[in-house]
Amino acid sequence: MDSVRMLCKFISYASILFLIIGLIKPWMMLWWEDVQNRRKVIKLYGITAAIFYLIYLGLGFTPGA
């Protein structure tokens, strides 16, 4: 369970890093989209970071094996 928790933490930190990069240059993080803008970067990477960080926190409250 600890490895899943650390994976969620890593994904949330990576998403925050990608969010910062995407706010500077959106086309680097959304190269597959037709239109790249900061709103899409915030929506994709911000929501991903928030969800995985909440999962990380939620797994901390569950009893470990």
C-alpha cells in the first residue's frame, strides 16, 4: 500500500511541475491539442495534481498492512 501511496505522490508532484512548465509555454505540455492555452493546462494538470494528492492523503488515513 505504501508503494501506491508514493506513486500517487510522485504523479501529483510531476503534474505540478508540468503545470508550471505549461503556464510558461503551453505548447510544450499540450503538443497533441489543436489549440494550446493556459486554461487547458490548468484544467488538465491542475485537476490531475489535485486528484492524486487527495488520493495520497486518503491512503494515509487507511490502516496499513
